[in-house]
Amino acid sequence: MKQARSKKKQDLFHISVDTILFTGIYDSYLQRFILNDILHLPIEHLEHLLKALEYGAPPHGGIALGLDRLLALVLETEHIRDVIPFPKTSIGKDLMAHAPSQVEQSELDYYFLKIDKKN
């Protein structure tokens, strides 16, 4: 049986190579709509992302293949951080992101994370 074609249109594409996702949403309204109205996820924990998108991300039509991701793929590194430098002090603090910092237990619970205190 033939299935009717959808009349809905999209201008987003998703490209993934070896589990590395090269696509994304750069519009805060669209991201909020997808999280809230389609996925029915609470967005309180993602306000930082939505706020950042309000300031603007480069429009890329859904495709944002950066040199950092390409290098990570070519060099077969486990993490993107292995190929690009992030601004850190000599003792490992990120002054732009105020990291490391305390994380509320409610946030850890939301993402199913646990801090293992060995010392």
C-alpha cells in the first residue's frame, strides 16, 4: 500500500559520521518549540542554551561542520576537546564558563548523573 507524502517542509538536515553529529538548531524559538511542544520536555534546565541562542549563533541551515569536528574525525580522537584548546587558567579553571563550579543535586538528578567522591 502506498503511503501519502507529507506536505510539510523542512530546511534542516542531520548528518552523522561515526556517531558524531554535525548538524544543529541555531534558532532559539525553533529549539524551544521542539523541546517543549514536540518532545514535551521541561525546558527550565535548558534555559542557558536557549538564552545563548537568543544572542545568536551563526546561521548554517542546519549544517555546521567546523574545523574542530572535522579534525576530531580525521584524527580519530575520542573527544573534540582533544583537538581544540579551551581557555583555561594554569590550574584548570575556565573563566568564561565559571567552571568548575557546584552543581545542584536537582540538576544531577535531571541528567541521571552522580558525583563519585573518592577523596
